[in-house]
Amino acid sequence: MTGTSPQKGATGRDVAQSVEDVAQDVAENPWVERVARLGFVMSGLVHAMIGWIALRIAFGAGGDADQGGALRSFAQLPLGGVLLWVGGLVMIALALWLGLDAWFGARRERETSDRAVHAVKSLGKAVTYGVLAATALRFAAGGSSDSGEQSASVTSTLMGMPLGRMLVALLGLVVLAIGGYHVVKGATRRFVDDLERGSHHPAVGPAVVVTGVVGYVAKGLALASVGILFGWAALRANPEQATGLDGALKALAGMPVGTILLVLTGAGLILFGVYCVFRARYADM
């Protein structure tokens, strides 16, 4: 479809239609899709680095096993700044594509309920990748970020509101539910539905399935740990208990057989990173 430019004297509806046509042209542009797919690769690199840091922590080394720690590690590599600039930009493209898909993709669904689910899922992913892109670009520009401090700050702000502890507990339940969703999606192989299996991709190979199953389950358990920490912070009325992914993984290490659990989680996150690279190739977009 070719976008049309607003004509002189056009009505507001004509202008809105013209803008929508341009947006749809962007969403259907194959080059935009190709760049957006690279956003999955950058996400995979971040997850793999978090998994690697988790393994280091399991064996006694230091580090922050979260997005901030992963991006900080990339920034310290040769040409790490270039990687972060490119990675941030391609994730912006992916966030833009997902935002457009929240509208145009949802309109292709027949049922109203399916449209709502499609829109919410696409918007949620768009926000996730947009935040990660902004964080990557902040590190590329020489800035920094501490996910644990941000989590504690958000928790402290919520607790300062009326019914604050209830809000923090609710947030913990939401994160716990998201973690559970990832576990179920991995264990039941529902993620295969996200992959393109048309005439040019007739089958999904076993490597994709294995990395997806293990990766989704590991990520889900890690997110569930974060949700539990939010719940613990609400129970104790202590915002400092909500320390994000890094705090959750380090708390895991302090449990009985925690080293084994942390090694398994770290390895699983690395495999999820590998799956994200496969997804960049096979994602149904």
C-alpha cells in the first residue's frame, strides 16, 4: 500500500487516514522488518550476558546479573560502545514495529477479544524493548543504570501511596504471573506459535525447540523470583527488599543447593539468548 499525503482542504478524517496509510507502509516495509528482527539478536545478547554473569556469581565472582550489569559489561568490551549504539537503535526499530503491530495486527483478528489480547501483548513487548533500547543508548552515551536501585526506588514510591503495600504486593503478583506465563509457554512449547513456519520455513529444528523450552522456563523462574522479592518487600514494608533480577539471583545463590539452582538458571538464560537469535530468523512478523 502506498501512503498518501494530506491535500489542501482535507478534513480531519482525511488527514488521519493519510497518517494511518503512512504508518501501515512503515509496518509493511521489508527493510523495517529486517532491522526490527535484529532487535531480537540484541535482546539475545543481553540475556546471554546476564546468564554468564549469573554463572560467575555462582562460582564466587562478582557482577550485577541484570540488564544494567549486562550492558555495563558490553560497554567495557572493545567496540562495546558501537555495539550498544547499534543494539539500541535496532531495538527502537523493533519497539516501533511492535507498536504498529498492536494496531494493524490486532485489526486482522476476527474476534474482539483476540484483538484486545493481540494489542495488549504487542504494546507490552513494545514498551519492554523500548525501555531496553533507552537503557542501551544511555550506556552507549557514557551513562549508567542500576536496576536494583530503580526497583527499590519504584517500590519506595509505591509504598508512600495510600494502600502502598497492597500495590507493591499486587506488582509482585503481576511479575510472578508473568514468570509463570514464561514457564508454561516454554514447557508447553507455545513459543513455537511465534515462529514462522510457512513454505520457506516448513519446520522448526530441534535446536530451536530445545533452546526455547529451557530458555523460557529459566527466564520464567528468574522473573518469578523477582515477583517473590516484591511480595517479601510488601510483607516486611521494606522497599530495599525489592532488588530486581540481580537481587533475586543472588538470593537464589544463598539458598540450600542455591549454587546448583543459579548455575541452571544462568545456563538457561544463555540458552534463551540463543533462542532469541533463532527468533530473529524465524519470528512470525
